[in-house]
Amino acid sequence: MVTFTAPPRGTINRAPPQNPISVIMQSILGVFIGILMILFLAPTIIWFAENQNSAKVFSFTNDVESTSGAVGFIRTMDVVKANVLVACYQNKVDGDCLYYNYKLEELQYTTKDYCGTLQDNQEIIEEKGQECYWDNNNEEVCEQCYLVNESNWEIILSEKIFQTFSIGDFRVDYPYSAKIVGAGEYNKQIDKTHKEEMEYINDNTLLLVAGNSNGKSISHGGNKRYLLVSTRDYQGTYDYLKFEDRKVAWGLRLITFIVLLIGYLLIFGPISAMSNLIRNIPLIGKWIDELVGGLIFSVSLFLALTHFIILWVLIMLIKNIITVTILIALGILIFYLYTYYKKKK
């Protein structure tokens, strides 16, 4: 890894002259990257977006008594008992813990060279020169450089424990794979440079446990039969999982749209590169370049939005292929009956 060194105070590192042929070749390479993003990356991301279904999978669990010995994808609620008693990491909270995930963080400082807009966690030690580069409009942009003291919170100690436990007559032998809903939270600011946080679940707590049962133990049975441990009741757990599904889905949808927009901008890259080359024409060059750039962005935005809608519709059709097939069959049947009786009349 090469360490960046800012120019000495008062100097300006000019951007190296651009080779027009090199710029055009890079834009042509960008076309192929854009096509790959549009044809493969975007559909993959939106497919995952529309398949966030942990709440739906959870709703398929069968509610059983903790002493039932039931088999299948079940859920049960009872007071749990850890196989071994363990304090909640140095007794940070009262009682013994079934589960805890402890982290100690330290505010660490790093001296580094930095160019551009200063961030909230940076303090200027020394003002240096300027670093220049070419922007998308083929204009040289220079940024002020500094020697800064940058602070970041770093985890210096962590420990995670999840005890094997029993709930009624069921054992849970491998709980580390479980989804956890409603864990308690412990947070403490020790001093200006240290803080600690911990997620935890106390032993002898009323919990809802869901997973794949063989009659004696409950475990993780794959994506369709995952293991879950929750301090909430069924409805509270379902609502939480539904909220998480929606949050992830909308995040992935946004990423899909951004990928499509970038992909189309890359496809129009050669046109943008050529318009940048005429930017230096006196009087009209800059206006032509900005007009072309605005048109490219507008067209890319329209195509990305249209493509996103088409992708979303196709994914929904594929996901609901059985329902769509039944509706089409019903439509054909209704049309057939309508024309049949109309002819008889």
C-alpha cells in the first residue's frame, strides 16, 4: 500500500495532461462494464431485494408446547435454562447470561495527509499545498491538502458467548447460528477515549424459540427453517422481522437503481468523453459540453427508471408464476365461455 504524501506548503501539484485517445479508450472500456452492470449485477441485486422473506418463513412455524416433542418447523415459548451458568461478562448486568456479545472500543488517533473537505473527526495539524485532478467536465480541480489528526473508534476487545440451553423438553445445542430478536442492550462511556457496549439475554428468561425440530432438539435447518431466539411474543417477533425485511429490500432496490443509472452513464461515456474534448472551443465549447452532459444524464435517468420498473415487474411475475398462470387460465376460460354463449344466442 502506497502512503499518500501531500505537497509541501504553498505548492500546487498540477494534474498531468490528459491523452484524448486514452480518455476515449477508457470510456469504451466503461461501456462494457456498464453493460455487465445492467445485464447481470442489477437483476441479481433486485432478485435478492424481492426475496427478503424471513418474516414469511417465520409465519410458517407451528406453535407447539415446549413439552410436546413435536417434529418439523416449530415455535415454542417457555423459560429457558442454560446448560452452564455464565456471568454476563464480568457482571456488567445482573444475573447469569444465556447470550452476550461484548465490545470495548477505544478512540484512536492517526496522523495522515489529507486533501479535500475536512471531516468532523479530523483536526488540522499543518496546512500544506494543493493537489489537482481532472473532473468529469475535463476541468482541472484543485483541493487544499492538510496534515491532520484523525480520530476513529476501534474495537480493542470483544467476546461473544451463546450457551447451549434447554426450553422445556427441547435442547438447542448450536445456538450461534440463531437470529436474535429483542436482546437487551448495555452501553457505558468509560472515559473520553473508551466506551463499551453489550447485547445480552439473561438465563431463566421467557423466550420464543423457533427452528427445525427432530422431536428432541431444535436447530437451524437452512434458509427455510432457520433458528430464531426472541424475547418477544409471536406478533412482536413477526413485526420486527417484517420491518427488517422491508428495510433491507428498499435498500437493495435503491442500490439496483443506482447500479442501473451508473451503467447507462458508462454506456454513454464515449459521447461524454468526446463532448469534453470540445470544451476548450472558445465561447461555445463549454455550453455544448454542459448541454450534452445534461442530456446524457436525463436520458440515463429515464432509462434507469424504466429499466428498474421492467425488472421489478418481471421479478414479481417470476415469483408469482403459479398465480399468474391461474389468472391467465381463468381469463382464457372466461373469454371462451363468453364467445361460446354469444354464438349460441
